[in-house]
Amino acid sequence: MKLLTISKWWRSTWAVNRLSVRQMNQTRFYITKKQKSVVEVKLLLMGLPHHLSQDQYFSLLTTYLDIKRNAVSLSYLYADQGAVVLEISCFAEAERIYMLVRDTTINDKQLSTVIIPDIQASQLPLESCPLLLFVNPKSGSLKGCELLHSFRKLLNPHQVFDLTNGGPLPGVHTFRQVPCFRIVVCGGDGTVGWVLGVLEEVRHKLACTMPPVAVLPLGTGNDLARVLRWGPGYTNEDPFSILVAVDEADEVLMDRWTILLDGQQLTESTENGASELEPPKIVHMNNYCGLGIDAELSLDFHLARLDDPGKFNSRFHNKGMYVKVGLQKISHTRGLHKDIKLQVDDKELELPSIEGLIFLNIPSWGSGADLWGGDSDSHYDRPRIDDGMLEVVGVTGVVHMGQVQSGLRSGIRIAQGTYFRVTLLKAIPLQVDGEPWIQSPGIIIISAAGPKVHMLKKCKQKQKKHSSSFKDSRTEISPASEVSS
């Protein structure tokens, strides 16, 4: 009997499918046990303190989990993420550690663990570029759960990762030795940012340092997915057609931005009770950053969702709640221009009378609105997602925002630039890619974040190049019905 690798199994199935659907349904594959097998269970352990050495992590795990040195080794280290990979040569010991982790906390932080599959990258064909799929089941009502099951049926289940089970790191680690792969993120813009953030942190440990990322939109706004032509939201498309579209997508570059938040607010120290300055914080931005009324609406929506998350299970209802929150703020005036100072590159700017200030990296805001506007202007370059610049736009209030989202008006163009310094004279609502909070007085600095990221933009027209690849697969391997003997 001839045995097939996963990649050959997939291509074999397609080859038979092109000959006969009935024959494909009747084809069976068999797995035989290795005669000389070595027990090796790999666990990715997360939730540990950050930035420890390998010996410190091992000592910590020995204290809390009583791991056996003769059966457990620490094979991989993600110190920046507080995660390690354990290789365990005994099933009983692996099971004991797996169960014990569920009830273990270190520094008041719950540990978690995921069993990591082992991909034999050397067995992949040289020209192959497999998919790594991340699905957020909490996005898009029940759509995320449905897609998780559908993609696990279409692909090897070890290619499809549930983001609620350890986040993106388990999938990225599993594919760390694959020389070329692509990523599909099924979720909202926040989920995409989460995956891109983890990729940026660990890309120096990957054989494929810049895997391109496609987006299957399951969120509310889905502005990044709109720009990349993946649509305003998932509408029950056939999962296989989505995989074909990813295969045909064009690779494009996109800027990412670092936002340094240096607040001047005093906080109480947990050690001696004395007051000290709030430590600086760094976040990353992919889509846009908003100050003032834009962030205030996002914050009110966020708090309402926290109070009753069960009600926020559809894009239609979520948008309705945004309208309701906006109507409640329609008569409020804040005079944001009096409470902030803006420096773009080396120039201090005088702001017009506005209630909101938004920094745009992509030409879609607030569920598809064109805030910058399409009119040509000799003072500004045409915006692009890879031009190394942000567009700065102002809005005068809720009514103005509603007009922009209705396509009746654009925002107030203020500047384009590569470096931004914002001084907050008072606490002001701030949102980055839809994640809102109240930012204390201080300094905000926005600058480019390292190399551009590689994204996948859906083609306008299907090129059907998958047909030729399937024809090639028929010539490379024999039909699956002829493989078994």
C-alpha cells in the first residue's frame, strides 16, 4: 500500500473529482502506524511572565507544574509573549500537565495551553504555498462557528485555528518552518489587527517572514476588508469559492503605524501606595485613529455592548445602536480644537473649529464612508495604503459624521504627513481601529511602524488559474483509486 502526505492527498482528491464525483466519494485513504514510533507531544504554554530566560522559565514551571526533567524539555521560547513550547516524551505526563494548567495561575494570570501539531515542512512540494486560517467564532453572530467547521472539512484541520483557543500564536508557531504560506483571517478589523500584531512580534522567528494576509469580514465596519475588495461582510458565500478567491488574490503592501501614548496622569503604585506617572504605552494602527466625537461614540457603543453582549449579534443591529448613540450626542458641543495641539512633521498647525480629529491610513472609515473625499486637490497627494503617509481629517459633530456616511459631504482636510505629535490638554476619548478608551492628558506620537505588511487584495475578475493547477496535479500523481493496493 502506498501512503500519501497531506498535500498529495489533497491533490489526489481533486484529480479524482475531475474524473468522477462518484469515484471521489468512494475513495478511501488508510493510515498505518509507524513500526518505530517515538512519543512526542508538543504543548504551547501561554500566560507566563514576559522576558525571562529559558532556565528561569523551566524553574518556574518546575515550581508550579512539577514537570519531570527526564520527560519534558523546553524546545521553543517566545519571551516577548510569555509563552514556551514543551516537548514531552510521555503521554501520561503530557496529559497531567495539560489538565493541571487549567487550574494554575502565575502572578494572578491564568495559564493556558494548546496541543501543537507537527508539520513536516521538508515534505511539502517546493512550489506549494499552503493556507493558515484563523477564525474568530465570536465574530459575525454564528457565522464564525459555521466557517470554522466548514474550513476544517475542506482543509487539513491543523491548518484552521480557533482564535478563542490561544489566539494567533499557536497557528503561527505551527507554520514557523513552512517556507511560504498565506493567511486568511475570518473576523472583524480588530481581529485582523490582532493577527498582524503577533506576526510583527515573531516574524524574525519564521521561515516565511512576510506571509500575505487575506480578510474574510465578520465584523461590523469591516473597513479594511472593503478596501481590499473582500466586501462589507460575509453573506454565506460558499467556503470553497472563498479559498479559490484567496488563491487568485493579488499581493499588495500596506503601512502600519505605531502610536506612543505618554500620559501625564498620576496613578497609585501597587507597591508603596505613592503616586507616580502613568507609564508610556504603545499600540499599533492599521486603519485609523480618532480623537473626540468619533471615539466618544465608539466608547459609548463599546460600553453598551459590555453591559449586554447578547444583543450585539448582527451587523444590522450594531449599526442601529451606533445611530442611537449618535442621536444622543447630537446637541453636545466640545470644542476639541481648544483642547489639543497638532504638529505634522515639523510644522505646528492651527486647527479649525472641530469636534473630532481622525488620522486615516485607508480610504474607508465608519463602515465604508470616504472621509477624505475623492475630489482632486493640488495641495495633497492622492491617498494610498502604501504611501507612507496618513491623512488628517476633521469633523464638526455628529451631523457632519452622518452626512459623511450618507455620501453627502466629506471631512475637513487638514494635513498629510509621516510624523504626528498631538498634545492633549485634557482627558479626551481616543479610539484606534475601533478600540476606544479615555486618554489622559499628555503627548501622542504617531509614526511609521517598521516594514509594510503584505496583504491579499481580491481580484475584480476571476482568472480561473486554479483550473490549470488542477490539470497539472493530474499529470503529477495518479488518481487516488489507483494509489491503494
